[in-house]
Amino acid sequence: MALTPPAADAHDRMIEENFDALQKMLPTLMQKEAGRYALMRDCKLVETFTGATDAQKYASVIYDDDNYSVHKITDAPVVVPTVWRVSNKPKKVRIVITPPVGPVVITRMLGV
């Protein structure tokens, strides 16, 4: 069986759009918010937090959906692992990206 990367779904695209919006804000944010975590929704900065867990908890209280993302405010290169589909049985998994990116939680679909 060949491994193929999963097609980007709406949630993946939302995370990418939020990340792209954050990158445009980065020069200004790096001056006062470097090292903090940005809660992003609809390509807008909602709030910054000292930890990713704090941002995640806050978002889970104020939003009824998962249409937000948390990103570390850094100008270091970001390496995001690729999740590969290995079968046709989709299973929702949570991937925690650890340093150098920071513990950003991304939900993806993974065939198991």
C-alpha cells in the first residue's frame, strides 16, 4: 500500500490562513509579544498568552467550535510535520508540535 498525504480539509486551510495572517503581523508582534502564543480566528489576532495551553483553554471557553488556531510568536523557521494517510479508515487525532515551534495543537484526519 502506498502512502499518500491527506488532502487539506477546511480546518487545515483555516489554520494555514491564520498562520499566513500572523506572519504578516509578525514584525509588529515581535517587538512586544515575542515568545508568547497568539490565538487566531478568522485571520485576526484575538489575544496573546504566555503559554499555548492557556490560549487553548481560553479558546475552548469562548468558542463553541474549533475554528481557531494557536501559534507561537517567533521569527524562527517553523517546521510542521506531515501526517500521512495509510488506510481508508479516518480517525481524528491530535498532534502536538513541540519546540522549536512550541506546543501548538493541530487537529488532523489520519487513516489508521
